[in-house]
Amino acid sequence: MAKPERDLTEKTLASHIRFQGRLLVVTEDEVELADGRRSTREYIRHPGAVVVVAEDDDGAVILERQWRHPLGAAMIELPAGKIDSGEEPLACARRELQEETGYAASQWRELATLHPCVGYSDERLILFLAQGLTQTGARPDDGEHLEVFALPLTEAVTWVEEGRITDAKSVVGLLWTDRLRRGDWPAVPEG
């Protein structure tokens, strides 16, 4: 028998922007906790992003290697990018796949919505599977330097297991797609 759920809602009493950059907004809220006490919450507002598992006809996935300044390292990742204001997630996924990798896809499926940093950010990532790939030519953003390559899905999963791919959105996308391929995951309706 399921336990009744307590109301854990926190009421925002005041909200202050502490930093506003081109991408992120750092906010501090004064809140009333569920028990009536007061506290503060610091968090990052993020516009949201998409992640694309682009799978070619041979079962390889398109990956990219990109320098990530906060980590001081080049990371191996799935194509991904920020959703622009007013942009639909699927339109963003199509744009990011083409800009970053030079591929277009004829078949798209939304797989999941992820919240990668619930303790300090409202970021949401929408994960897509793209198939029916054709090469159209990459157009990376100014200052974006990427090394794009294809890797069999099974090998990409091995790279996750070995710790060569550690980017959370990419780990989830690759493992999710692997489970779909093996039939270990419920079918996702095609959209």
C-alpha cells in the first residue's frame, strides 16, 4: 500500500537575481518551508537544451569531441544545444544536429525529458533519437571547435563502461538507446 504524500511545497517569498550572463541566471530566493520556517535557495536558471542520439543505418552513433573549459578537458558527447527563446525542442534538435555534425535526419523520436541538476538548476534536457541520416555539411557556431565521428553503439556503450564517456546527458542517451535496441526498454511511440 502506498503511503500518502506529504505536501513538501516551498513558497517563494522574495526572489533576487544575483548574476545574469548570456546563458545562465543565478537566482536567490527566500522561501517558506513546508514546516513554516524560512530559508534561502540559490539556483541557476537555464533555458533548456536538447540532446540528440543520431544513429546511422549501420548502427553507429554520431559523437563529438569538444573542449569543456570548466573541466579543462576535451569531452566526448552526443550533439546537444540550448533551446533558443520561442524555439520548439524538435526544431532545436534538428538545428543543433545539422550545425554541429553536418547531418540531417528524416526520422525523429522524443525519448525522454531529463533534469540533470535538480539540486541547483532548473535545466531540462529533451532527449531525441534521430535516424535516416544524410550529410548536409556542418555549420558550427562561431568559436565552436568540434571533432565529429561515428562509433558503433556497442562500442560507445563500452566507452561509457570504461569511463571514456562521462558526460551525463551522453551516458543516459547512449544507455537508453542501447536498451531500446536490445528490447529491454518499453517502446516509445514514434512522433
